[in-house]
Amino acid sequence: MTSIIHGIEQLNIWIGRSFGWCILILTLSVAYEVFVRYVLNAPTVWVFDMMVQMYGALFLMAGPYALAQDSHVRADVVYRLLAVRWQARIDLTLYIIFFFPGMFALFWYGWEIASDSWRYKEVSWNSPARIQIYFFKTLIPLAGGLMIIQGVAECMRCIMAMKTNKWLPRLEDARETEDLLKGQATGLETK
């Protein structure tokens, strides 16, 4: 079971890292647009649409990554005081009641939206550039599907925690700065 959980996490971490490059593309496109608009006085018609698509892609594909890293916001004032078995029971119940219905809806309706968009070869109506957006709309059901798969891994993690009273360690990614800051804080406290 551990290998399945870590395999799913690794997939979502890899996809999250890949889509993280959208930040660079987004930054460069904003810088380009600012330069041509204010220095050359020649604004473009296509950069805004591209920036919206890059931001949307980054937002959609960051969801499964964040779930794999357990970095979604959690109001855990009481939750963290509970035993691991009770935390796992609560998590499993909430996944079944709220998470999966929402993610199945995202996948189902996202699939309908994306298939309609592909059928009509939908383009952006926001600008005269008429950028194709059906590629982007394909990310909606893809993100829903990845969230469902990661949700299954989280449920498996909950079942293991209910049996062992210990959470399975997560695959680490991009936590070096956070760990460094914690180490510095700990070092200051001990001096």
C-alpha cells in the first residue's frame, strides 16, 4: 500500500514541478508586455490571454501537488490535539462526504466543458488575437482526475494511520527553505 501511495504522490509532485515552470513563463510574459506597452508604446493583443491561461494552468495543477504535499490550508485548532487514529477517521469521513463528490463534479462537468470546447475549437473572445483555449480547458478534468487519484492515496494513508496510529511520511519536495528557517529558529532558542 505504501508503494501505491508514494507512486501517486510522486506523479502529482512531478506534474506540479512541471507546471511550476508556468511561473517563469508568466513572469517573462508580464515583463515583455510591460516593456512593449510602456517603453515601445506598442501593446500586444495576445499576451494578456496567454497570461490568463498560464495562471489558470498553474492554479489548476497546483491543487493535486498541494494535496500530495499536505500543504492545503487546514483549520486544525482542535484537530491537532486529537490522536492520530481520530485524525485519520475525521479525514477519511470528510474525504468521502465532501472531497470526492466535489472532485467527481469537477471531473464530470470539466469533461463536458472541455469536450464542447474541443468540438467547437473554442477561442478567446476577450481579445482580437482569438487565442485557442480548448487546450487549456482540457486541464479542468485533468486536474479533477489527479485530485481524485490523490484523494484515493490520502484515504489509503488514513486507513494505514487508523491501523498503526502513525501517519505515513510524505515524499519531501521543496521544503529546504522552510527546514532551514526552522533550524535557524531552533538554533536561536538553544543559544
